[in-house]
Amino acid sequence: MVSFKEVSFVAAVTAALFSIGVNAVDNGLAITPQMGWDNWNAFGCDVSEELLLQTAQLIVDYGLKDLGYHYVILDDCWSVGRNASNNNSLIADPEKFPRGMAAVADNLHALGLGFGMYSDAGKYTCGGYAGSLGYETVDANTFAGWGVDYLKYDNCFNEGYAGNQQLSSARYRTMGNALNATGRPILYSLCNWGEDYPWNWGSTIANSWRISGDVFDSFDMADARCPCDGPDAWNCGLPGFHCSVTNIMNKASFIVSKAQPGGWNDLDMLEVGNGAMTDAEYVAHFSMWAVAKSPLIMGNDIRTIAPADLAILSNTAVIAVNQDPSGSSAARRWIYNTNGTDANGRASIQMWSGNLASTTGGTYSDMVVLLVNGNDATTVMNATLANIFVDSGPVGTAPQAQMSWEVRDLWANRMSSDEAASIIAASSATGNATAGYNATTVGSGRYNSTAMSYKEGLAANSTLLLGNVTTTVQALGTITATVDPHGAALFRLRALPTGSLRKRDEL
Ligand code: GAL
């Protein structure tokens, strides 16, 4: 029994917390994980107005804006310092951005896109340009004045204001407060590489927080520059960089419950299309980021995108899982080491599952199931309903494990490379970046989330979002998939009417 003393202690602590402003970030943004494009993975410091605007036009032309890729994010290396005679405000590099940042923002807004900006909670950015530490208010006001809609905020040269959660969160909160004070809704994306457990405090000040060192275009390559490798890597003190997608997924597996509407675990920008992974690996990468509710920020050169990569990034059945209104991440249910079947002897297979919003009107919601094959060989993988629904009851006791389900393959309707090629050709054939995407001639029948949100489309059972029914799985049964080397299978399970269950019971 809770004593009066304890109750008043709890009340006092609660009141104290509220008085120091511990509440979730309340800018109304990123209710589902943010989507967009960032130049860093493909271009590094080679940034310019031309790059951003050409890319933005292609995001529109290729239908990617319609799919939800909204923010065009400029990363590091864009400034030439501060202007002492103008309140020490940041100056955009006049060679890279001859018309200034406000003009870029205007052009992006005219296309219906958002403008993302980069700075650093330190003296310098990671590229050595002026950082925002100590200049939070002036920089937030500058960004708001330019029409910025998004801030990625990095962690280099932080002057030692790190090492525990209080130091890091206070430093990041200062910019969050400055952004809020501008009155302009600016999505706030923390980039401190998982240092000081940002998943514990990030949601109180920001919309997302990076959980690891920088991603690398590799499925599972071990690299000394990214320590803490392997399925048990937890509590990593050294974020590093050159982290494979498998490495980052392992790190994500420990903190899935931290994802929530308005605040997401950021697994870093996508590498799809950057060329060093196989098609199967990119399918796995995109599937993993989608189920873990990571922001989906494309990181490739859209101007030279290959049809197969456009098809991956355009898979609405997968994006619909990421943008599902339930806003809860899938969780890893098992991982098995399969030593010996992989060149580096550390391969694994794993299964993730998670609840989606119910779209059938029934009692039990849809469920997403992801199987990832880390072996170098094609592998037949099995997922039992008992394991898929283990959150709702152990060893098959969950009511859902005792029902029958439709199994919908979310990669079955992947756009063909021919169709993707025709979408690409329809834009470049005009030779004119302002000609625009013509939905009636190319890509007709594609999903348009700017006209109907994923939430509405799912509620309306839009077939473009639900994949293909391939089979059904009976009560206490097993789903089996033959999965490519380093590939993935991704399914949406949908409850069959209980009538079928009853019939089975009667047999
Ligand atoms: C890193 C960050 C990268 C990129 C880079 C720019 O710290 O994680 O995503 O922004 O800095 O220098």
C-alpha cells in the first residue's frame, strides 16, 4: 500500500518536474517519422544552391514528394563565418549560395517542400565551420528569418559540455528553446550520435535523435572506426563512424520503446542508391529503417538515381509501415548467430515484429513482421505466431497467436525497374527541370500522400499500401520465407475473420 508520505513525495517530484518544463516537445511536428533528403552521404561538403534546387525539382518530378519526402536538408559546410556588424549572425557562403538562403527557402517552398538547415551545438561544426554554441538565439532567429523548417544539430567541438545526460540535454535544450521562441515551427533533429543516451531525454526537447555514429554504405562490414559491433553491443561509449546498417540496427534493438509520435530514434540517413550494397541489401536496409520508425531521409544523388533504387525508395507499402499512425516501433524478437555461413563468421538471422494501427475494424491490429537474413547464402527463415506475438503473451498464449492471419508481402508490389526508368525518363527527357512531374502520364496509380495521408489511406484500405496477400497462416502456425543473402522479407499480417478460426476449432 502506498503511504500518504509516498504520495506527497510523488506529487512534489511531479510538480518540480513540471515547474522546470519537463514536457514533450510541443511543436506539433514529426507526428510520424520525418521524410526527406540530405546531401551529406553522397556529397559531403560539396554543397550549393544548384545541388539543392536540382534535387528538389527531381524529388517532385519523380513523385517522391507525393510519397512524403518533404524536407530538403542542407548539411555541413555552408557558411563563411559570422557578421560582427550584424549581431554576429551567420553568413551563407556567397559562392555556394549566391542568392542567399532565403531565396533557396522560397524556391523550395514554392515546390511544396520544406527547407532543412544544419548547425552544431559546439564551437565549430564537424567540418570546422562556425558552430552555434553560445549563439543559439541569434542563429535560431536567422534560420527562422530565412524560412527554415528543420534543423539538424550536430555535436562536434562541444567544449566538454557532454559526458552525462544533464550536460548534453542542457546544451541541446538551449537551441530547442531558441527555436521555439522564434514562433516558427522548426523540426528539431538532434545529431549527437547516441552520446549520453539521447533517447532518454530527446523527446522532451526535439523531434528525433541520432542513436549511433555515422552510417556507412555497407550491410555488415566490421570497421574499427565504429566500435561496439555485434548483436550485444549496448551502452556504446564511442559512437565512431563507418557504422554498417547491421551495426546500427543492433543498437536500435535495445531502445525501440523510446520511439513515439513527435520523437523518433534516428538510425541516420539512408544509403539506398549510393552504390556499395546489393539490391537485396538496400531492400533490407530500407525495411529495417521503416519498421524501427526511423526518419526516412534519402542520402543518395537523386540526379543519377538508378531505376531499381527509385523503386525501393518508392515502395508505399513499406513507407506506410513507417508512417503508421500507431507510432510504435517494431521490436526484435530473436536473433541467432549463424557462425560459419558468412565470410566474416559473424552472420546472424533476426526477426522483428510490431503492432500497426488496426485497419480492419476488428479487435486485433495488423502486425508487421520483418525477417533479415545476414547469411551470405539464401536462407529459408521461419517465424512462428508465438514469437511474433510474444509481447501479448508468452509461448503461444497470446490470443493473436491462436488466430489465423492473412500474410501480405510488402515487397510484392515493388515498382518494376521499367516503370521507374520511365518516370526518370519523363523528367530528364524534357531537359528542363521546371517541366514537372506529370502524374497522368507516368507513375499513374502511385500513392499521393499529400492528397491523402497514410493514416487516411490505411483507414480506407488503399490497396497501394497493403502489399499482396501471398498466403494465410493458421493458428499457432509459422510463416516461412526464402530470403536472399543479406536480404529481408517484410509482411503485414491482417486478422482473418474469427469465423475461420471457429471453423478450424470445430474440425
Ligand atoms: C557528423 C554527422 C553527419 C554529418 C557530418 C557533417 O557528425 O553525424 O551526419 O552531418 O557530421 O560534418
